[in-house]
Amino acid sequence: MEHWFTADTHFGHANIIRYCHRPFETVEVMNDALIERINARVKANDTLYHLGDFAFRTADARIFRERIRCRTIHLILGNHDPQSREGVVDPDFAALFASVHALRRIRLPIAGMRRPVILCHYAMKVWDASHHGSWHLYGHSHGTLPDDPNARSWDVGVDNNEYEPVSVDRLTEIMARKVFVPIDSHRERQALEPG
């Protein structure tokens, strides 16, 4: 079983093609291509984390969900996912997923250790344990935010990843290229103590 990540599919959203300069002639072609790329990589027994904006509000999300073979999809809510102003998720929409969260912290086996990974639709400057090597995965920006070479974060949205989901192996390669300087908490506390 593998873990995969994606965001911002915007199934059924015709204008996203123009807004994000997607290389698809029609919304139907886009929907088919994105689903085909998910199904080509993510197996039925894998786990897919979708970091928001699954389908445009007017789209029938159930049709798109049924076309994805992966049985376990966890959704991190995006601004286009159906919810009230108070953040209450439409129950019919939520039932399409294994779980639905506004923010989620998971642990993944990476290079022989269980690494914390913070999932949110929105990019964060800092996140839980960011100064100690945890990862942060996000969407929303459609590949328009400049990458921070010193932060272990990555936009997993389709517009930033050749319109396909991202594997843990690919994320490991990306994070290995980043310059990360862990904080020595003891030394940091000493520097802050009055002296």
C-alpha cells in the first residue's frame, strides 16, 4: 500500500482551464485526463490524500469520486468544497471520503522513520514541528507560489505536478534537495534566557 497526494482537481470547473492555463480543450477532457492519471498511479488499496478543491461547487462530485478506483481517499477541505460559512461540510459530500478534515497531521514511514506530515489546503510559513523536520503539503496556489528552498513544504496540486498525484518517493526526492537547518532547542533556549 502506498500513500499519494494531490489537490485542486476542480472536477467540473470549466473556467479553471482558463484561470490556470491548463492544457485541456474542454472540461470533459480535463476531468477524464485527471481521473486517468490518478487511476494510472494510485492503486485500489493505496491511500490518496486530496488536499482540497475536489470538484467545483456545481459539479456532481459523486460521479467523479466513483470513477476513481482508489477506495481510501481522505479529503482536506478546500475553499471550493461544499461547506457552510461556519465550516460545516455537506454530509452527502463528506460521505464520499474516508475522512474529511480542515487540517490533518499524519505520520509516514520515510527513510526508516515515521515522519510527521502536516496537510492543509493552504500554504503555511511555519507548521507543527517545521523547525524539526516535519513536512507540510498544501494546494490552493496552483503552482504560483515560489518554492522556499529552506522549508520542507510542497504544493501537491495538479497544476504544480504535471496533472498527476505525487508519491512519497517523489516527495522524498523533493525534500532532499532543500537546505534544512534543524533548531537546537537547548541552545536556542540558552540564547533566549536572561543572562
